[in-house]
Amino acid sequence: MAATLLFALSRRDEADGRPVLIAAPRSWFGEHGKPYGPGLGGTAFLMTPTSTPAEALWVLEQALRSGAVALALGAIDGATLAQTRRLEFAARHGQSTGVLLPRRLDGLSAARRRWRIAATPSAGDPFDTKAPGPSRLDVELVRGRGERPGVWRLEQVDETHRLRLADGLADRGAAEGAEGGAAAGLAA
């Protein structure tokens, strides 16, 4: 889940000063903990523990529609096509980005993209062979509207808290979708 949160948070446009909302059942926060904002470049977080998945969906929809948040993350399993469509419309209306964090990628969804995220061992630090290097993720675009599926290895840049390509292509520019903020809409 830490790798998934890192990827989801990197989807936020770094110039956007609005806070990030995380809506999830109380048990999810108990299981995964809460992000440490100062460790993420001072990002302001709004934590909204909810009692039910329906309540979390309502919180996400209202936050996205209001435009008060740059990014709204929802740890919701089993959202229906109709519910994800409502979130998509709300995100467009509020010019925000919504990301669902389901445990599985099954079922129908109105999400523009479906990603599969996995943590992978970091490379060594170039200045200290005993120290670990930057955090790394394997990111797979499973499905995207008008986009070709693919797999990328990304690593975190500590200074900017963003992700960049970690393989031999890193000096050739960012892969589409690998850096920068996401357009308004919904991803899962």
C-alpha cells in the first residue's frame, strides 16, 4: 500500500497548492497508518475515516465536486460502474483528480486508467554501497482510454518527492504518465 500511495500522490500537480484528501474506512487507517505529511514535501492532508464504504464514496464525491482538493484518494473495494461514473463527473466538475485504491482490479469502472503498482528493491546508492538507493516501484498500466498498456520502473526523487524512470531510458525524458500531474478525472 505504501508503493500505491507514493504513486497516487505523485499524480498530484506539484504547482497545485490544494490539500490531498484520503477517504477510507477506519479499519484501513488502522491497517496501513497515515501518511507523514512533512516527509512528503509538506503536502497538506485531510484524513477522513469513515464507517462504511458508502460514506467514503459520498465524501470523495463531495470533495471532488467542490474543487477544494487537488487529489482525493479513496480506499474503496467493490465500487460499481455507476458509483465510479459519479466520481468521474465530480472530478471533472471540480477540476480535481480522484484515485481509487482497491485491493483488486476486477469489475467495471469508469476510471480513465487502471494501474497495478508493486514495490521493488531499490538500487544501491552511488555514493555509499552499503546504503539503499531511492525507493522503486514497478508500475503497470493495465488499461487506459486510448493508451497502450505498458510497464515502467520508477524511482522516487527525494528532493522533489516525484517519480522518474529508473531504467536505462531515464535520461531520455519522462514516459507518458510517469511524471507530472494527472488531468482531472478518476483513476484506479
